[in-house]
Amino acid sequence: MRTEAIVCGAGVAGLATACALGNLGLRVALVDKQDAPKPVAKGEVFQPGSLRILRSWGVAQRLESAGALRLARLVARDSAGTPQMALDYGTLPGKDRWLLAHDYPAILTALTESLPSTVEFRRGVLVKGLLRNQDGQVTGVRLADGTIEAPLVVAADGMSSRLRKEAGIEITRAEYPHRLVALELHDAPEVEADFSAYVTERGLRLRYPLPGGRIRLYAQVRPDELRGGDLVSWGRALARETPALTPLEDAILAALPERQVLPVARFLAPKLWIPGLALAGEAGHAVHPMAAQGMNSAIADADCLATVLAESGDLASYHRRRQADLALIGRTSHAAARMITDLSWAGRTLGRRALRHTGANQRLRYTVMHNMSGLGSHPLTPLDRLHQIGLLPDPRARRLPAWA
């Protein structure tokens, strides 16, 4: 079989890439080894920059029709629920001035239903490896039952990417010293329509609403914290040690049997391409979910790759355009995570100072929000970092940055 592009993996990165390339009019083969998507707690919140792209594909409209929720703010709170830093997305430019939340399976469905007619989607197909010509350029993939040839292969096969490894692209994966427990709460009291991260003595507690009156709750735990322990006691402590979550105690206890425990890591591949192959999504990069950037970065990958193919077809240009943005996203996500998840004395002290001073500084607060939104990159300077932790006063703290 011969086509113009092969996308391997049908998570958000793969589906988004197939949408983007299919909308160029390319004949795309999209393959995934799973017979059906797994219901995992990941990739549920879109940033404004991603919504702009998804709206152009018709995906955002499908999600909103399916009940997706608009979240007005991203808020860092103390354990009692008092805001320490609030990012108000309504102050951003453009039309989509909010976060949009829905279940991961619903997002995959909306992307699948938006695939152009030029995309052939096959499930239950295992990609065994890469095809190469005598010069070493990738020319397709080997399947369990044959081959597919194409001038472009996109590896969107996740963090443990088989294709990235076969391409010889080595990564250095940094594991965080904690895990996240994901709970889906039902029949719980209504919460504010925002993305709230709680700073507690035991680390991150993160919650946001989902359609149907449900709530997604993440809790930071030690790698072995739930092994052989009393889950009910753990759930009660989770609710009572964070007073803002105490009203959710019954829903937390009811959700414990269906909990998911997720490892957390970060990396950025040194190369996002070799001749004939491009990396997309978690095949090329991963960040802590604290700042809601992982899925959004994958959608930006897809959009950038399509733009490059339409302009020049030079995959090196795709790498150059994405690498700087991904490095900034990685730094931003890591800094946000450390503010709340670092449980050392120094980490907690610096983290709370940074939240307090950033939250009180309109210029820094807007810059951080704009960077996270995917609407453009404006890296913080070393001087900004000193303002963030209160070592130097900022005379511009009460106004928007000049570029805004």
C-alpha cells in the first residue's frame, strides 16, 4: 500500500496530525495498535491556542455540542481554597478566552469524527518498524501483516515510542519523585468552573469540573503510598487535610476503587525529525500535567507540521519552529509543578513566595498566562525571576507588559 503520509498512534497527537495533514488534501493512513481507545484520565483541558486550531478543524464545535465546559480561570489556592495566584483567561485577546474541559474519550471521538475523507483510519494494526531506503531515509512502516510506503511517517506512538527508538533519537527522561492519583467524582457538591491547584503540606491537589456534574481530582502521592495501605483512611485524610476539599469526602471515598495511579516525567527529544520521519506529541516531549500543556503541545505540533509541509516540506524547519516553544513550555510546566509539588523546606518556601509575588504582579501574571495559553511565547527574563520571588521590587507590577 502506498499513501502520502502515515501517522502511527491514534491518541490526541496522532488524530490531530491526521486532521491537520488531511485538511491539506494529503492521503493519510492513520494506524493504531489498540482495537479501541482506553478510558484514561489524561488530556482533558484545552488552552486558547489549541481551541483556535481545533475550531478551524470543526473539533471545538463538536466538543461544545457534546457538553464541554468552559473554565474561566486557572487558580493556585492554599489548602483552605483562598486564591494565591489567579489567571483570568477573560483578559486574553482573541475569541476563545477560556479553558475547555471534557473527557479524554470524548476528545478522541470529536477528533475522529472530524477526520477528513482523505484519512484512512485502521485500528488493531501493530507497527513493527520502519522502512528505509539505501540512504537511510524513512520510506514507510512495516506492519504485522504487510507494509505501507509513504514519503512521511509521523511517530505519535507515545512516551515509550518504538519508532523514536528505531530512528535512533535518544531521550533523557526525568522522573518526578511522586505519582498522581486520578479520581473521577460523581454526585459531589458543585465546584467553581475553574482549574484549581491547591498548595498543601503533602503536595499538589488539582481539581476541575467535567460534564455531567462530575469532578476530576488529582492528588500527589509518594510512589509507594497506596501499596497495601488503608484506602478509606487515605481518602478521608485527603479530604480533611485540604479543607477546601472536605465537602467532597463522600465522593472521594466512592471513587477510590476506580482510581488511576499515573507516573509523571518530563523530557524533550533533542531532535524531532530524521529524513522521512517526524515526532509528534509524547513521542517527542512530555511535561508535568500541572500547567495543562501536554495535549495542547501535541495539537500545536500537528498544526506546525502541516504548516511546514504546506510551505516547504522541510522537516528540519518543523524541528526549528517547535523546539524553542517546547523548551519554554517545558520550563514553564516544570516551574509551575515545582512551586506546588516540591516538599522540601527550601522548595516549599520558594514555591509559596513565587506564587504570592507572581499572583500580586499583573505584568508577570499576564505573561505567564499568555505563555501557557499557546497564543505566543514571551520568556521571563532573569530579572523577572527575581521579581517572582520578591528579591527585587517591580516598578511595572501594576500594568500589563509592553508587548500586550
